[in-house]
Amino acid sequence: MIRTAICDDEANTRAYLSSLIQAQPYPCKIKEYASADECLADHGAYDLLFLDIDLNPSGAGLNGMALAKKIRAWNGAVQPVIIFVTGYEQYVFDAFDVGAFQYLLKPVDEEKFAQIFARAAEQILDGHKHTPENRTLTLRFANANKTVPLDSIYYIESNNHKAVLHLKDGEFTCYARIRDLELELQEQFFRIHKGYLVNLSYVDGYSKAEVTLINGEKLLLSKYKYQDFVKAYLRFLKKGTGL
């Protein structure tokens, strides 16, 4: 899954870019932002950012270039591949000062878009290969053992001394204590609440009260766990990007 963001103050441009992204042969989750403020306020991580250079200054006073510089200055956070979208060719050379992957001139050509997107996707997915997605978890159920790939688990829920695994293809209940699973899976999972153990790979965003997963589910985040969760999540992202 390539987490993709579009930041452009023109609604029609956002819609057009979104349609082009959906037409590519890669699984993507798309988020749209109309301003730098919106983009900065969202704690969600993304792999690929389409950013308008001539973004109208928002309340933060940032255009697209200034927003990119702010993103690049983040320490401990995932660094997205940035593709600038602009109607002015004179901005092109500035784009590479902030480590832009490439740029697209408006109006965006569909064939050019597909070529650039494919190259960016290959770079992103190659980076994903270095994550521990091949790890598995073996659990006891109905007098038998069941092996579950970690990358198939969105989160684990504690329920009456059992553990309910919320998977990509349904649910699975087993005989296990969530605190034992927490210790075994601590590199990739974090216990955000006494009842929830979340796969950090599938966190899409968070606030002080809840964590949002890429499948849209929202889980309660304990106020006592918030600071440790943020630290664990940023460490996980940093490790995944090799920063």
C-alpha cells in the first residue's frame, strides 16, 4: 500500500491528480489537502506527496516550497517522496533544493504522470521490502496451532481473556493474553490502550484521543499511553526509512 497525499489549493487539480493515481497499477490510499496548514496539522504519515509549488499562502504563511522545506526539516519522521506540480517552469530548479524526486508541469500529461509515478512507486516499494513483513505469529486455537503473518494483522483486541486478531480478511479469536503478545511483538506493535495492540505499519494518523488505521477504523488511545505511543511510532517510522 502506497500512502499518497495531494496538497493543492485547487479542488479540480486535486480531483484530477486523484483520478490519475487511482488509474495506476499500484494499491494506494489517497489523502487530499487544500493548504499547507491542513497538511501540517495531519499527523498521518505518507510515502508520496504531490505538492503544488505555487500553493496560496495559508494561515501558516507557507507556499509549496516552504512547506517542502519544513517537511524535510522534520527529525524522526518519515520522509516522503515529493513530486512537485507547478504551472511555472521557472520553479523547477528550486524543487531539487529540497530533494524533490521529480516535477510535473500543469496541465499534467497523463503519460508523463504514469512514467514518473511508476518510478516513484518502485523506489517506495523497494524501501518497503526492508520492513519485517515476512514475520509470523503462531497462536493456539481449538487444540491446534495457527500461523498468521504479521502484515495481515491490523490490530489485536483483548476480549474476556482471549485475543481477537483483526485481520485484512476477517477476524480470528485465540487463547492468548494481550500482555504476552505485547512483549513478543513490541518491535512492530504498540499497546495504545489496555484493550488494543496496534500494528504500527497500518497507522494512518492519530490525535491525543484516538489512532486511525489505514482501513478507516478508529481506536481509543489512552491519555497515559499518548507520549510513549508517539515516541514508539516515530522510532518505527525512522527505522523503516533508514534515517
